[in-house]
Amino acid sequence: MAPEVGPGALFFAAALLGSVWIYRDAKRREMDTADVWAVGFFVAFVLLPILGGIVVFALYLQRRNRGDGTPVSVPSDW
């Protein structure tokens, strides 16, 4: 019989997975503060389980680098 997993373990796993996703996404976007965002999300999610995580996640999505969208040059002979 498998051991039961309580809600605390599920919240901890969600906080950990969210933190890892934010860290990897921020690193991929070459943000200097990737670790701060990941730790901030984890702490906010643990202290205020859903509300804290949602607030930090929304702030991260708003402030992350969206990519400069550097234009691709098209050859002039087209």
C-alpha cells in the first residue's frame, strides 16, 4: 500500500517545481536575478501558499525579458 501524501507535501512540491521553472526560464533569458526570482517565488508560495505564489509569478512574467526581438536582415536581392 502506498503512503498517503498530505497537502503540505503537495504545496512544497508545487513551490519547488515553480521555483525551478522560474530559475531556468530566467537563466535562458539571461537575467542576472534568476536566483532571486526563484527564491522569492518559493518563499512567497510557502508563506502564502496560493496567493503569494500567484503574485510573485505574475510580477515575474511582467518583468522578465521578453527577448529583444532583434530583427533578421533580409537580403536586398529578394
